[in-house]
Amino acid sequence: MSQDFRNNHQGSDHQQPDADGPTLGMSNRLTNYGDADFSLFLRKAFIKGMGYTDDALSRPVVGIANTYSGYNACHGNVPGLVESVKRGVMLAGGLPVDFPTITLHESFANPTSMYLRNLMALDTEEMIRAQPMDAVVLIGGCDKTVPAQLMAASSAGVPTVQVVTGPMLSGSHRGTRVGACTDCRRYWAAYRGKDIDEAEINEVNDKLVPTVGTCSVMGTASTMACLAETLGIMLPNSATAPAVYADRQRIAEQSGAQAVALARAGVTPDQILTPEAFENALRVLLALGGSTNALIHLTAIAGRLGIDIDLEAFDRMSQETPVLVDLKPSGEGYMEDLHRAGGLPTLLRELKPLLHLDAMTINGHTLGENIDAAVHLIDQKIVRPKQNPIYAQGGIAVLRGNLAPSGAIIKQSAASAELMTHRGRAVVFTGLEDLANRIDDPDLDVNADDVLILQNIGPKGAPGMPEAGYIPIPKKLAAQGVKDMVRISDGRMSGTAAGTVVLHVSPESAEGGPLGLVRDGDVISLDVSNNRLSLEVDDTELDARRQAFKTETSEAPLLGYRRLFMEQILQAEQGCDFRACRPTPTCRIPRQHEA
């Protein structure tokens, strides 16, 4: 590159990196025309059409992933956050440039947002790689967006700051506090059980989502926000501020400034997202009573960095980690309550003996230093002391047995205690269509002590592993007052849901897993205390069923993203990422913790 043009591009010395730091500015990732000088000349010519000066273009460039969409109420505040991030970048001497990526909303993605999570990760990763940016601020919120962005950041290797949109505020229905989406499910179950009528279910529909923002309970979105802060890829005390609070705008501004600092220092995600950071996140997931989905997402993010998650070791971690946060669905509160109680640092302070306090975070301080610097509220009621937990063990237990050779999980903190050890007759649904056709049939042969089995809703079977594992109680049983049953599937469950629901059974039915061999009337045994999930059918019979098993195939050829998905998707214990995106693991966590 000619020295004259390079000097003109770099401008005054305020934007220069340290002597050993990275090269910053618009000359990064030049389009390949075979002439680097021409590539930079052409790039500057076009961007100057948007009114930029050479001085502006000489500064560190911070990309801002803009995930606003009219379909995504969780991201309704993104335009304001983008402006706040821009302000922070400019105050720190950088040049902010926002760019669009795919955005996903849980309720507006067919067949499921999980089917599209990896597509969003690919889109975000390649846009980070393709465009000139010295750091990137990723703005996400709804369930699959933050995981997709962190998967992308882990692979792209560009200095990254995560920003979340924040939870919505809770609403009120006839004097009762409500919020999406645990209360969505509670009222819908009451409607199915004829406890409330159509007029009331329509009335409550207007009250459940009173503002923009993510679900106001400890569902997947809130869980991932807290885990991103724990990982250190997000600024301290930034997970819980509601979407409509001014706090959220200030966090965005500070995040923009931090992105400039990361660009100048060359701090990449792999320096923050270490094995110790992921072990901290797994610990916090358990103490939150967080979403089961988060285990899949953490596995996918860690997998991008060559870090494998050992389910048995995770279960041992669960046995020594109590649930301390009194938020729905495991408790009673809402995210704004946790924010008023001091946010995530209040929980982290209780967990200090169990955390890697020397894990580095994006603000240049360790996790322990950030905890010590946070405000300590003594009289708050949302985060329990270890001596008085919501649930004595971690929120998630791992199950094994001949029904789940590669594992399954249950959110034990949100399950019914009387069903944690259970033996019952299988009532089998072969897929979502079969479930829809028969679950409310008055002639369905089902009793309250039976075990509902839903096959073929795994990563390949659905496809996309939908949140259909929360199988509705058959209407005739709901009308009799039955509130919970043991339910088992190879799919997922919303983090906002509660019940005795076994999920992520692997291998899935569509891959020939034992779940696909279950027949009506088989006896299923669940023993959570001993981590067992068993199908009481002898091996000879199972072998005969296996020989007769046929995987359903589509008559139409698979094309486009569907073909890529079906050829590349991994099972739940590997995070449901694409095989081609996951390097060979170099370490396995969680390891034995030394207090």
C-alpha cells in the first residue's frame, strides 16, 4: 500500500494503536481486487457518499449488529440502543457503523427459532468477518439471538461486547401481577382446564406483555443475559436492567466505549471465554434455576472454542449448587425484582466460594473484582442466602439409562416433588401432528399416572428441536384438576415453563434412538435422585423393534438451508451446532472445583 495514501487514511495520531497493538480503521478486511490501494480507495469513495470525512474514517471502527425487526417485540428498543452505543463509541474516539443481521423472535419463527439459530450465527459471523471493524457490539435479546451472536463472536475472533435488550416490565391482570411467559402458560393451562373462560383468556392476552423487551421471568432470554455477564463478555451489572429503563441506554453507551478500548488493546473473545469462564456460567445457570435451553447454548458457544461440556461432571456440579434466585418459573419474582435487588452481582456474591474469581472480563477487571465493586444490598429478598435456598440442589439434573444412552435432562427445580420418582405406563405420540390430533380426544386412553412420550421432535426429527417438550395435559385430565404429569421427549421446553418434563433425550428418535422404540403400554421408570431414566422392555424385544425401525424420509429432495441443516446438525449434548462449525475439542469441563 502506498505510504502517501496510507498516511492520508490514518489521519492524525489520535487513532493510532499502541506500538504492539492491532492495525485499526477502514483498511481492515479489504475487498479482493488484486490491488490493496485501489480496494481502500474504492471503499472510502463509497462510504464518503454517506458524508464521512477522512478524520472520521481514520478512527477505530466499531461495528454494531442491528437486530431490530417489526416481528420482534423483544428487540423493540434496539434503535435507541444503537444510538446509545454510537454515542459511547464516538465519545471514546471511535467510528460506529451499524449493520443489519438476521433477527429471531421465539413466537415468529416457523418451524422454530432453534432451527434458525445456526443460520443467524453464520450470518453474524460472516458479516463480522467480511466488513471492516476493529470491534463489534452485538445487540440481542430474544432466546436464540444472544447464543447465535456469541457463537458467531467465538468463531470470528474480533473484539466483542455483548449488549442485551433487557426484560419487559411485568403487568397486572385483575390485581394479579403477570408477565410473559410463565404466566402465559399458567393461564392457558387454566383455560384448557376450564378454570377460566374465553372472555378472561382474551383479557389476559392484553396484559402479559405490557412493554417491549424479553420475557420478564427466568426463561431462556433472561438466563442467557445473566450467563453472558457471568462469562465476562458483557459489562458488569448489565444483564437485568429492564428494556424501558434509562439504565439500559447508559449500559449501551458504556458498551460502545468499551468496544473502542477492546479494539485498541486487541482483546479477542477467546481471551475472555475461557474454560474458567464457562465453568462459572454453568454454576450460575444452576443457581439461577435457569432455562434448560441455556445448557444447549453454552455447549454450542464453548464448542466453537474447542471446549467440551461433560454432562456427568455438570450433574456433579448441580448437586453442590443450590438454586438461590426467587424468580419464576422456579420461584415467584420477575426480572425487574432481581434488578432492584442489585442484579446478577448479588447472586455472584453468594456463589463466590464456588467461582473462578480470577476469570478476566471485558472491562479489564476480574470477575472477583467486579463482584467486590458492585453495590451490596443487604435487605433484598430475591437472592436467597446459601443457607435458605429455593431448591437445595441445582436447577437441572442429568439423566441416563437405556432410554437416553447419551443423556437427557430435567429442570428439577420446576418439577413436582411427588413425580421425581415415578413408574408409569407410556402413552406415545409419534410426532407433533399426532399430538395435535389426539391429545384432547375424549377417548384417549390416558390416566394421571401415565407417562406422556413425544417422539420425533429432536434436532432432525422436527426439524429444529421445537419447544414442544412441554406436552399439554390431556384436556380430559386437565378438566379433572390434573396439573402435572411425567412427560418425556427428544425436544426442548421453554425456559419459562414448569413441570416434570424430561428433555433432550439423546440419541433422538429420528436417529434411531431408543425413545423412538417406545410403544403404548411400555413401562417407563424415572428416578431423578439416582439420575436414571429407563424403559422396562427386555433387550430382545428392543432389538426386534430396532430391526423394524424405519426413518421417515421426505419424497421431495432437500435443498438450501434445510439440506445444510439436516446434513450438519449435531445432537443436544453437542449443542445442536453444525458439525463444520465445531473444532476438535481441546479440553473438557467442568473440572473438579477447588474452593
